[in-house]
Amino acid sequence: MMHTAVGWHVELEFLEDDQHTKAVAMVRLPDGTAVRAHGRASRHESDVNQPRVGEEIAGARALNELAMRLLDKAHGEIDQASGRVSHPIHV
């Protein structure tokens, strides 16, 4: 059995102000497609301003959405290759 090493690089970018953090996650796949997802976080006015925490929450939400989009993409590719509707892929 031969093993092939592959790698993906996920990019995360953030846009922040004092109350909100937006995150965009993106991965470019070997088939040439790019999959993008978004996440958001809001700071309650009574909370201490901790930008890193906003990034962690918004980033985690973007990565979670990215994971779901990748699962949907894989599911579609399985169906296309098999010519039938397969069982959903669960996390």
C-alpha cells in the first residue's frame, strides 16, 4: 500500500470593530476550487473588550461552516461518481 502526503492550508481573515468580529475562512483544494465560509461574533456592551476572544469565536464559527461545506461538496462528488443518492455524511 502506497501513502501519499497531501496538505491543505486554511486561511482566516478578520474584520473587527469595538463590538463585532467577522471572520472569513478559505481553503483552496487540489481540484482547483476554493471553499469559503463566514463567522461572526458580537461583544455584549458589559463585556471587557477582548479582540482575541472575538476572533476565536468568529473563527471557530467560520471553520465550522467551512467543515460543513466541505462535507456537502464531498457528498455531491460521491453522488455524481456513483450515479445515485448516497447517505448523508455526518460529522
